[in-house]
Amino acid sequence: MSRHLINLKDLERGAIQELLHLTDRFVEVGQRSIPKVPALRGKTIAMLFFEDSTRTRLSFDLAAKRLSADVLEFPTRSSSLSKGESIRDTVETIQAMGVDGLVIRHSSSGLPREIADRVNDSVAVINAGDGLNAHPTQGLLDAYTLCQHFHTVAGPQASLEGIHVGIIGDVKHSRVARSDVHAYTSLGATVTLVAPKSLQPPNVQDWPVQISEDLDSVLPTFDVVGLLRIQKERMEEGLIQSVDDYVDRYGITEARAAKLRNEVVITHPGPVNRGIELAEAVLEHRDNVLINRQVTNGVPVRMAVLFRLLGSGVEID
Amino acid sequence: MADRERRMTPPYGGVFFARTTVLDAAQVQRALTRISHEILERNQGLEDVVLVALQTGGVEIARLIARRLFEIDGVDVPMGTLDVALYRDDIGLRPVMPEAETEIPVDLAGKIVVLVDDVLFTGRTIRAALDAITAFGRPRSVQLAVVIDRGHRELPIRPDFVGKNLPTRRDEVVDVNPEGVLLGEMRK
């Protein structure tokens, strides 16, 4: 039981299904001529993004506003943080202002949980991505996007049973991959990670997944091609030899895309390195590229999470 | 019985025990027939009329009214459903979850909306519904049809079409379904 959302690993399958079913409701709200409800009127949500983010931040912001909550944007660069105030002091300050929810992103794995352990009982902490650890709302929105694609809605018993998802790229440094794996496998999907040894996480044998280094041998078995963003630093660190080599082995090029069955869908948490993870032409012209759908779904998924934690009066179990 | 009623009436989630039958199946059907005629009469036909059923108790009732209206006037009145959980004024006071589908098939701007529910009690659900439907356009007018008006209003809201006025105690529970209306209470 928790009043926070820190990691999808804390949630049972049933709790994930409940959040996805609640998302169905907020998708409908988004289709109304006035897509805003008064459910969190009077609640204040602080956004603490200590790491760059565009879509997650905007998406949380819009979700909070569509629930009629007040949003406190915390400027992490110009604030007294740059004067050496600790994150702990900052959180204390914001809490003293009577905030109901803290949405936090930080490059340090585990920080949201530390904060959750310290805040008083009336505050809900929502992890918007911490280091390499977790990005629970991304995991939920990716799972929701697949449920929606395969079954139109999540429904009360959201399931990805019988779906084979490949997650391709820098799994080692990806919190999205960690949360996606948990969300997908909770719902019954089979997951195969595809990455060179250098980009596989150290304890990957403990993950509930299959692992491959050879994309071309497993690609025909995928129903979903889940791409991850490759960071340029990985090259400087010598974890991949060159962009060309990476594209050659792991990029969804036009040639590879041409071999995919039409119904195979492609996802990517964005922003896409065009021409690296995914060829420009595939991104622009192929049907069943769900990247925009993922962005769209970010809002109702985050509305569901915010409403569930701040408005429903029921803890997630 | 409406799940909403079950959740809102202490002891929450108890079991319903019926004490008296208020209306039998035939009486419910007659009441719905009369309400349907009254809707027609009040609006001089069915042009622009849209039925909006409150989840979950109003849905079956609204379907029956829609069928009657078709039998009487040959018009297929559009019908939508509305879950008002996100508009309630007691969010935070007790567990509130949107549990049923909201589906409004037409733009409500300029329409005559007839809200349909099984029981009218405090009026707070209807207050929330009035708020909610503004998100779907500005209706020309909004009317309210209920099978049972059980009193205890906490807001200045009144029904336009009523199956039966039923004096109740606050802690009693009214169970409405097409087979009859029962008065009883929740027990753990």
C-alpha cells in the first residue's frame, strides 16, 4: 500500500490494471469539448525537475491542469538550489507551503523514494524519472498505448497476453526499459531485450526477459518493436563503436522495416535520434508507428495517477 | 441496486436487506410509461431531446424510457451515459472513483437534456451532473426524470418527472430495478 508512485515494481498486476482502466476514463475526458474536470480543485502539485525534460514535464503539467489542480513550477536552475541549498531543504520548503503532490525528476537513482520517506503524511510523491532506476508513468503510458492498440481500451482486466515485445537499444542506462519491462510482463507480455553486451544491464539474468545480441534473428518474432534513445555519450565511453556500427546492427533501417509484418508496431519514448534508432523514412511514412500516440496518452495516464493518489481517497495497493 | 447508492450509504459495502416492496414490476412499467408521456407533452415532441443517464442506476431506466418514447412517437431519442465521480463535491471526504463509462453521443449545445436517474436523494449527484454536462456543450434546457424521489434534499434541486414520491428515513436504502422498487437498509 502506498500513497506514492515511485516504482512500478511496488505495484501488483491488479494495481497496474486499475490505473490503466482509470486511464480509459481520462481518455474520454480528453475527448470532451471542454476536456477539464474539477476533480483536484484546491490541490497543489509542485513540479521539481532537476533534470531536463520536455514531454514528461509538459505532460504532468497538462494532466494536473486538466484536473483543476494548481501547479507550482519549481525553477531548479535559478532557485536557491544553485546557491547551495540542498534538495532536502527545498523539499521541506515546498512542503511547508502546503503542497499536496510532488512530481520529481532527478539524475540520482533512488532520490524520489528517499523524499517519499521523509515527507509528511499528506504529501504524495510521484517519480517522473530517477537516474537509471525507474520512470513509472512512462511504463504505464507505454503499456496503455499497447493495450489501446491491440484492444481499443485497457478495460478492467488490461492484458498484453500473447504479445511479444522487443526492447532494443541501451537497456543498461534506461529507466524507461526497466519500467516498461515491469509494466509489460505484469500484463502477461513476453519481453526480449536486444542490445550489445556492453549495453546490457549487469544483473540482466534476474530480469523476467529473454536477451539477444542479434536483432535480425529475433526481429521477425516481435509484435512490438520498442526502441530506446541512444545517448551520444555512450560512444565517448566506448560502449558502442560508432553510429554507423550501431545503425548497422540495431537501427530500424528502411531495409529492416520493410521486412516487418504490417501489423508490427514501433514505439519510442522520444525524442528520436532520426537516422540512428529509427530511419527518417520509417518514422514519417510507416503505419503503426505509435510515438505520437505515446505522447498523447501521457496526459490521461498521468491524470489517472494524480487523481488516484491525490483525489480518490484510496491508496494504491 | 446502483453501486453508487451502495458506496454512499453507511455501512459502506454492506448487504441490502429489503423490508417493503414500494412498487411492483407492473407499477414500475406504468410509472415509466407515464414519465415518457410527460416528457413528450412537456417538450411538445421529441425534437432536440437527448436522454442522459446517470451511471449506474439511471442507465437501465433510461433505456426503458427510450424504448417507450419510440413506441409512442416512433422517434429514436439519442441516449448518453454520464459518470459524475470527477465532479462530486465530496472528493477527498470519502473514496471516489469513476467506475462507469461516460459516453455522450451528440453535442449537447442547444439540446433539451433529460437527466435520468433511479433515485433522487440529496441532490448532490444531480448538482455534479449539471456541472459535468456543461463540458459537452450548452444545452437549451436540462430536465430531470427519476423513478423515486425520496426527499432529504441538501441543495435547491427538484425533479421534473417523478415515478413516485417516497418518504424515507435518511439511513434507509431504496433499490430500484425494472422488476420493482424495494425499501430496506444496508447491513454488514
